[in-house]
Amino acid sequence: MNKCKYKPGGKKYILTETYEDTIPFGYTKNIMTNYASYRLDGKILIGKGYSWDGASGPTIDTPDTMDGSLVHDVLYQFIREGHLSMKYRKEADKCIKRMCEMDGMPKWRSWYWYLALRAFGRSAAIGRRH
């Protein structure tokens, strides 16, 4: 199941330990920010203290959503801040689908999530530029 360690707070959750994983995401350059890094080999590192809002929309947070929602929020933040172009939004949406399935989410639910993100996620990816 999920590997991220968190507690309530911030936007909704706060990492209590640095999160590290190799994710199914096809970007081929390194990204380094003060809150997270991504390496071209797929390794992502998200710093202790990072805050995210878990699952968005008409759904609930469950153990099989936490890692995927954490990584997805970071990938969308990378897009908002210009570290990734908008063309990687679809890849970020596929990434959360695959991660949630790996954490035990039923395929029908991950497919619903993916379709909802494709239909309604663009505004979250655009957000406010910092």
C-alpha cells in the first residue's frame, strides 16, 4: 500500500518524512525545486513538510490514493511553475492512475479518476503561476 508518511494539516495533509519512489512517468530531464526533485530515471523525492490536498473532486481519500495523489499534486505543481510543459499533464494523469492501481485501487475506480482528471483537471494544472 502507500509509502508516504503524513499527518493532517496544511492544505489537508503534510508529509512527516521525505517521500522517495520511482514513478511511472516519462519525462527525460531532471527537475530540482526546493520542495521536490525528479530524475530522468523516474526517481522522485518529495521533501518532509510538503503539503497537498489528497484526492480532489467528488471522491474520498483512501489508503490506495495517498501516494498517487501526492505525486500527482507535485507533477501538477511542476506544470504550474513551468518546470514541465502542459503537454505532460496527460502523462501525470496516467501516472496517478497507475500508482493507485499499484497500491490496490480497483481498475474501475482508477479509470473513473483518470477520466475525471482528463475532463476537469486542466484548471488545476494551470493554477496561478508563481
